[in-house]
Amino acid sequence: MPGIMQNRGQGLLTMLRITVEGGAAFFITSALIDYGVRLSRIGDWLIRLQIVPAALSLSLATLVFWLAVTLIFGRLYCSALCPLGAMIDLSARMRGSKRAYRYSRPMEWLRTLSLGIFLLIALSAMAPARWLEPFGLYAKIVQTLTHPRLAASTAVTLTAAIAIIWTAWRRGRIFCNTLCPVGTILGCVSRNSAMRIDIDTDRCIQCRRCEHVCKAECIDMQSHVVDMSRCVVCFDCLPVCPNDAISYTPGRHTLSLPMMQPTKPSPSTSSSTLSSITCDNTSTCSKTSSTTE
């Protein structure tokens, strides 16, 4: 099956995702600050689709829905419906195109630690759990800053918001891939998703443009592999490739001309045959031995 889109197009997947993400963030924010009855109704419905509120309300249908979506398409929740993700993406865009992202190794230990702390606090029914999951943190920021009450609470919330904005400006989606418990859980599922961002090594010219726009810092150009556990499926990498070498597609690309591998000769193979095989697989060989044993 070919990729979903041609990379040199207008970036339709990117524009569609940004539209959905912006609309969802707008309606959810409107519901949180109670701006208009109709907007609040749409926002309330989108809030019920948030993973942690759905888990707390034991909404099995919502959880199964997001599990299926992630298994098929990857972390679409993070890129399209998470309001904190929209806030992070907006902050990341302020850095401009001149500041390129670079691939970074995954910090699995920190992801596991953050998830463990969140589960421990959440199972203990402690209030700080709200600060550790994306929707709860975003709701706290919006409600506190639009309806400030206690000075101390407002100061803490403002500090958290500034820290997230600054981190997003510096490292894009680093918060989503190191501290967010929802991102860690979905990352375990999306690691084996049916659809994935794949690099065609036959067409790649090593320009690294895809790596430079990847907010998740998950495109490893050394091995031509995209870490789908950290990829938030933002599609930013698709339209920037000048040679249509990266696509959103099922499976992984197979080389049209497989790289030659050394072969193990049989015991009866003569030294002359072995020498010929060695020369055929080595570009620096200049002659073939003519002696036999």
C-alpha cells in the first residue's frame, strides 16, 4: 500500500491535523472558562474524550476507542485532541524555522519513573495527581489564570505554565515524551502501530530536513528509523522532504537492492572460489588468487 500522501504536496495531513488540534483546544478551553453555552457543550464532549478523565469515570468505551486508534494510527490523541499538546505546539512554533531540532536518545528511565510516580499518587487519590497528567494540568492552568483567587496558587500555576512554554520552545515535545504519563502509556502501544512514519532509504539523500522539523526529536538519520513510541504523528516531516523519501504508511520500507552480506563457504569450497567470493563482496579487491589447495 502506498503512503497516505505525496510528500511534495501541500501538507494536507499537517494542515488537517493543525485544524483539528486548534479546534479541539478552542472548544475545550471555552468549556473550561464557561464561555458560551453551545461552545461549552462541544467542549464538554471533547473533555469526556480525554484519556485520564475517561479512566477516572470508568468509561471503558472511550479507553477502548483510544487503544484501537493508537494501535492503528499511532499517537493521534497527543497530536490532535490533547489541549496541553496544542499549547506545547504553539509554543514550539515561536522558535522559528532557523532553530533546527536534533535527534535525541529516548530517556526510558525517566518515562518509567514519571509514570510510576503518577500511578502511585493517582491510586492514593491525592490531589497532586492532577498536576501530573496533561488534561488536568492544562485545566488547572486555564482555570487558575482566568479566575485567579489565591496568590500562591496563581503563582505556582503561572510558574508551571512558563516552564512548559519555555521547555516547548527549547525542545518541542520533550515534556510529552519524558514526563507525561499518558504519552508514556500511548508510546508503549504506538511502538507497534499499523501506520507509521517510514523512511525510504532508496530515495533518502541525507538532507536531514525531516529531522530538523521533528518536535519529538525521534527521527534517527543514522539508522533511518523513526521511534514511533515518541512520534506524535504531527506530519510536519512529510512535506519538507525534497525527494519523497518519508511517508506515513503501513509497515517499513524494504531496500530494492539488498545490501550484500558475507557468505559462509562450505567445507568443500576451494580457496580459489573463496577468494573470488571475497572479491565479489569487497569493493577494494583488485585481484583473485589463482592458487588452490
